[in-house]
Amino acid sequence: MALTQLQEAQVSTLLSAYCQARVPARVRDQVRLGFRIEGHAVELLESRPSLDDSRVWHEQAIAKFRYGAAKGVWRLYCQFRDLKWHEYKPHPSARSFAQLLDEVDRDPTGIFWG
């Protein structure tokens, strides 16, 4: 089930502000943050220009959030070396999307930002 229009607007507002604040203006020609919302899933993405053609940008997934409408809970996932999504064990779920975004920002395990 897809996010409601209100949920999508709230998530978009939070992530737009987060992406803008996280990357200083002076380096936005080298790195960008963005996101994609599909159904009940939201991916936080980092983009960098190709080494051989700076007009081509490549995306890398940073984190995935999924909303479970039945329980009203957001779940957080990280990507391992196998490039598959795994539940983020230290803080796998929350009722608030903002709580999980804060966890990604703090990144106490180094899985999201290295």
C-alpha cells in the first residue's frame, strides 16, 4: 500500500530539508543527496558524477525506509556488501519517520555514511 498524500508530503519536506542541509553548497557539483518514493518505500540516495564524464551522475543508495500501514510503523534498512537491504538492527523501527532519519544522520555504526 502506498503512502498517503499527507505522509508523502511530510516525508518529502523532511528529506528535502535534510538533503539541502547535509551537502554544503560549495560541493554540490561533486555530490548530491536526493530521495525516491515508491509505494510505501523511501530511498535516500547519494549521487556523484562519473569519473570519465562529469555530465553523467551515478546514484548509490544510502538507506531505505518502509512504512507498514497495518502497524503504523516505519522500518529502517541498510545495504551490506551483498547490495541487498537488511534490517538495521540497532534501531529497526519507529512510529516517526523523523526518528529513523535522525538515526541515519547520527550513523552510530558507520553503515550509512562510512
